[in-house]
Amino acid sequence: MDLERIWQLFQAGGIVMYPLVFCSILVLAVTLERHWSYKEAEQFRKGKDEFVRALLEGRWLEPQGASGPIAKLLKDAYSWRGLETSVQLQMFENTAASIMGRFRERISYLETIVTLAPLLGLLGTVVGMIQSFKVLAVKTGQMQAITGGVGEALVATATGLCVAVLALLCHSWLCQRLDRLAGDLEECGAALLTGSSFAAGRRSRETA
């Protein structure tokens, strides 16, 4: 399909094609921005199992990917080990909730576009069909013009559905990664608290 034909179809979709193009660009922009944000946070997974195992044994092992927000939280949490367990838990949960809140930023845009894009496409098609049927009111014997106009008007609906599908796939992919990061946080937090309790118990026995 050449560029001229693509431009013709774009024009046939009507004015709603412009917000649909904006929506598609926004989907790609949000997906790429969130991808790089999650990629940095996922760096610590390289040594996560060894890190958790060391904590459960009462040892501290430097987490991988120290530049990521999760690795920074784990370092901070280790420095809290002298505090009461309940205080450590509260501080960890508050910081983890703040991190997850930042991870969820702009994800709602994709949810909105999944709903908005088909509606915009439908609106464009309805407007196009109204314009096409005006031919019948003005002059009879123009069935080819009417059917052709309806066919072109459906371009808006097709475009809206394509944008919605793209947004849905990107949203599902990012949410999957977000859930894994939340699970990693919970696992590491539990290991930190267990290791802290283990170390505190050992210090108590040594003092006794």
C-alpha cells in the first residue's frame, strides 16, 4: 500500500484519526518509558536467590544492580536491623508502597486508551455514515457513492480497534512485569525481616 493510499484512508477516517494517532504515539511512549524504568529495577534479580539465601542464614550480601530503587531499598532496610521488628516492617512497607506507586505511574493512560480508542473510532464511523447518507437525501441513484462512503467511514473504527489492541497488549505486558517486581519486593522484605530476627536472637543468646 503506497503512501498516497494510506493518506486517502486517513482522510476518509475523518477528524477522529488525529486523536487516534496521538493515542497510538502515547501508547508507545508510555510503554518505552515504563520498560526502561522496570529494566533498571529488575537488575537486582541477577543475584536475588543468593541474596535471599544469605539473609535467611543471617548474613548480608550486597544486592546486584545497586542503582535500582529496589536494591537501594534493601540496603536501607539492612541499616534498620537494630530497630524493633514492627518498626522495620512499617518502614519497609511504606517505602515499598512508594516505590510501587512510582512504578504504576502512567499505566492508567493505557487503560484509558483501551476504552477511548474504540469509542473514537465508532464516533468517526457514525459521522462518516451520516455524511454518506446525505447523498441519498440530496440525489437519488447514488448507491455506489453511499456504500463507498460507508466503507471508508469504517476506517475510523478499524483504526480505533487497532490502537486499543496495541494499548491492551502493552498494558498486560507491563502489568505482568509490575506484578513480578511486587512479588520480588515481598520475598526480599520477608527475608530481611527473618534475617534480622535471626540475628537479634543470636545476639541475645551470645549476651546470655
